[in-house]
Amino acid sequence: MSSDLKRSVEFCLKNLKDRGVKRINVVAPSTSSKKTEQAAATKSLIPELDINSNLKQYTDLEDVKKDLGNCERCQLGGMRTNIVFGEGNPKAELMFIGEGPGEDEDKTGRPFVGRAGQLLTKIIEAMGLKREDVYIANIVKCRPPGNRAPVDEEIIKCAPYLMGQISVIKPKIIVTLGSPATCTLFNKKIKISLVRGEFYDWNYGIKLMPTFHPAYLLRNPKDKGLVWEDMKKVMSLLGLKPKHTGE
Ligand code: SF4
């Protein structure tokens, strides 16, 4: 492990300890393909947060929202226009998690409504679903300036509310969109290209499927087919039939 990574892990662990976290689990891939074995072998020293016993128990999403309040627990609170809490079916079997709101999301208070969001909507619809059928959220609920990725402190401060949402919704599958969301839910630094396209066992019996972020697909449309392959695996597990074969 590099010294930077070691420092980052130690910082995260100290923060978790300060938050009362007593136990952490190591994530395990639910399949044993060469790709997941490679990812696990190179990165398995960094543990995943155990959200089953360590975080506040919420009764429903309104309870989480109330607890979040007019949050300014991290520096992003002073820069936002709107908190982007997340939206969708509170009993969704499928949840999508991205990294953070962009300009359009900050303006509207809704997740994934810009160009990348429109692509995500197309993907969801191609899966035979509507946005209202799934739940869409982000790792941080306020826009990072210049659309940069959230930094560790912001993720640590905001994660308990995302974990609260997950613990209330209890989806069957979480699709993490891009590296920051995937790293946060694994609680380790990993390359999305190494782990995408495979299911991983996560907390609450939830399966986690990492895939590319729609914003990445806008820049690299040639990889849309890879995401569609990933979504077909998700659909298979949910017993869904596609509307069409994707782009
Ligand atoms: S990003 Fe999350 S923790 Fe930071 S101010 Fe916004 S809601 Fe609060």
C-alpha cells in the first residue's frame, strides 16, 4: 500500500472510530472471474464499512431527510443552491448511486437531470423501468465546485445519510456509477475498470454492481455497450426483460 493510501485509510478509519463505528467487514466478490480475483487480490486490504450495526437507525426516508436538515456538516454546504437528497421509489429493488450533483442538479435539487442524467434515464427505460421505479442518489448531496470529485472529508460527512437511505430502502441491487461511488461503497480505492460488470456481496444481502458513470459514457460512447452488458446482468437478477438492446 502506498504511503498516501495508507494515510488516507488511517484518516478514514479514525473518522469512523470517532463516529462510533466499532466493526468493519471486508467485501468479497460474489463471483470468481479472473477480473474480480484480480481486483480483490490487489485491493482487498482496505475494508468496507459495516452499516448493519454502526449507524443510526432510521424509520423512513423522511426521517433521514429530517436528520439531514439544512446540512452544513462539510464545506459543500456553504456553496450549494439546493441539497440533492435523492429521489425515486422508497421501496425500489434497484438503486443507482453516483458521485455528486452537477450544475443542473444543484439548480433543481434533483439527481441526474443534466445530460448524464438524461442518459441514465435512457438506460433505465431500456431496462424496462421508469425513473420512478428505481431510487437515484449520490455519495454527496451538495455540488462540489467545478464538478470535481468529492474529497474524503465530504464523503465521510455525507455517507451516513446515504447509508441511512440504503438501510431504509434495502434494494436488491445497487449500481454504483463511476469510481467515486464505487470506492465509497467498497471503502477502498479501486479502479472502476477492474471491478465493473461483476456482482459483489454487500451489506443487508444487497448485490453491488459497479459500472461506468453516464458522464464517462458521454465522453466515451464506445463503452456504452459495456454498461449495457452490466445492466443486462442486473435485469437478469431482477427478472426484467429489456425494451430494446441499448445503444
Ligand atoms: S455534502 Fe452532505 S454533508 Fe456536506 S453539506 Fe451537503 S448534505 Fe451536508
